Amino acid sequence: MVQASVKKRKILVPEPKSRFIVVSCPDCGNEQISFDRASIVVRCRVCNRVLVRPTGGKAIIEGKLVRVLE
Ligand SMILES: [Zn+2]
């Protein structure tokens, strides 16, 4: 089931390459590396605030995007 939907999406829209991103926590300033297509919720290692929320596609960045690692 999952494989079928992935294939379908690839036909409709060629997926851009996933990238690593550096996200800063707005609450405590901790910076950590995540993934711009994270499939799980990424939380701050220090205060546990949600920084990246998965959507099934490109993740929603709830923290501050510091930079993108190419
Ligand atoms: Zn934090």
C-alpha cells in the first residue's frame, strides 16, 4: 500500500532530493540537524519542543530554519 502511493506520487511530481536542514529551537536556541522531509516529529533535544512536523511530504518546520545543507 505504501509502495503504491509512493510510486504514484513519483509519476505525478518528480520528488526533489531531500535535504538536511539546521533548525534552531525558538525556545532555548538549541540548533540541531534534521531532514526537510522528516517522517517523524523532530523534537528539540534540550527542551523537547516540536521543531519539525511531518506531513507525508515536505515537513513543516516549526522551529527556526537556520540553513540548508546541500
Ligand atoms: Zn529547545
